[in-house]
Amino acid sequence: MITGGAGKVATLLRTGMRRPDRVLRLLDIREPAPLPGGDGAAEEVVIGSLTDPAVLAEALRDVDAIVHLGGQSRESDVRDVLESNMFGTYQLFEAARAAGVNRLVLASSNHAAGFQTRRGDELLPPGLPGRPDTLYGWSKVAMESCGQLYADRFGMDVICLRIGLWFPKPPGLRGLAMWLSPDDGVRLVEACLTAPAPGFRIVWGISRNTRRWWSLAEGEALGYHPADDAEVFADELIAQHGEPDWDKDPLLTRVGGQWCDIPLGVAY
């Protein structure tokens, strides 16, 4: 099951995860757009909210694993962030436990560690303590913590992906370090779904970018071997935005970039 199945990231993921012997069940509050082409995985749709236990019980029937992309994806009002991300994730874990679904892949975010800073050429490890840059980032730290709780209490396999910038092309100079290509996003999720007994993990969600800030070691230990590199877009991005000052520009030294400065609790 993919929560947030109508979203942009889910659409990228659905395209790459299609298999003749696989059924993708999509949960969202709105109808997902159909994918082009008729071959590949069958898809089922459940319309409803993560905060509705009855909807979750229906959506999780006969499910083997969950990819949790649903919830609020931007900075927003605190009640929205709490309801959509923290409470919704808790409800999902409870429903998964009741349904016997033991593997969950959570879409966390670089904003869970937004105030962490680069340290020269040292690659940041994935398990850095949470240092959120926004209420949204705070909710992602809470989601990771909920995953740790259910892994410790109930033996669930929970992998939290601190995703960089999951786009078809890297948006801006930060993307040279933080880009996750659509194909590598699929490779990452597939590795998380198939790794034997991973327990609880936090993994950076990026491609094999030449200018990356983050370590790929934890993902590689799960079988994730990214193949794409944002460097192929470097000339275009530098021509558009100028030569990056990786050591002085706070947008390029703090993990969360400009999100460290936006107003808290205001839609962004």
C-alpha cells in the first residue's frame, strides 16, 4: 500500500514499481490520476483519511508492506501538521500492527535535520539527531520516533527515508547535492521493501551525486545502489543561478536551506 497515492512523489514511484505480479493499493483523500499505459501492476484505490481507523482497516486488508508518503508535505498551521503527520502516522502504525503488516517505509525529510550543518567534505551520516527547521520538520522527527517505538515494541521493520529533493530534475543549486532521481527513488524503495530483517533504520534519500553532503552507506547496506548523478545538470544550473559558494552561503551549508528562515506555522 502507498499512502498519499495521488501525490506527485507517489506518481513517480508508481510508474517505476509496476510489475505484472504486483498489486499497488493507493490510499488518498482524492482519486489518483491513472498512469499512462495499460501494462504493469494492477492498482486498487481506497479513498479516505489516515486519521480514520475504518478506512485504514479496509486499506490494509491483505497488504504485505506500506510505503507511507501521505500527510502534509509542506510547512503549515500547527494543527494541520499535528493531525496529518503525527496523528495520522500513529493511526497508521496502530492499524498496521492490528493487520499484521510488519514492514513500513516512511517518507521522512531532510527537514527533520534541517539545522544540521555541513562539515567541509565530511559526509553526514543518516542517523544524525533530529534538528528540525520547521513545524513540518518537527513532525518528521516525531514520525521517525514513532517508527522507532513500534520497531522496539513490536519488532516491526521500519525504514525512515530522509528524502532530499525527489524531482525529475534537481530544482536549484541545492539539488546538485540533494537530488533523488525518479529511478533512484524506485531503487531506494525497492531495496527497503526487500532487505532481509532491516529492523529500524534511517537512510538518506539521495542519488549518487558528485556533490552530495550525505553518506550513502546506510542505504547501500540495505541494497540501495543509486545510479544517477545531479552533476549532469550542473552546467545548466550554474548558468542559471551562478557559481555556488558551498562554504559560506547558509542556503548551501545548512541541511534545511531556506526552510531554516521561513515563518513557523505559515503555509509555504
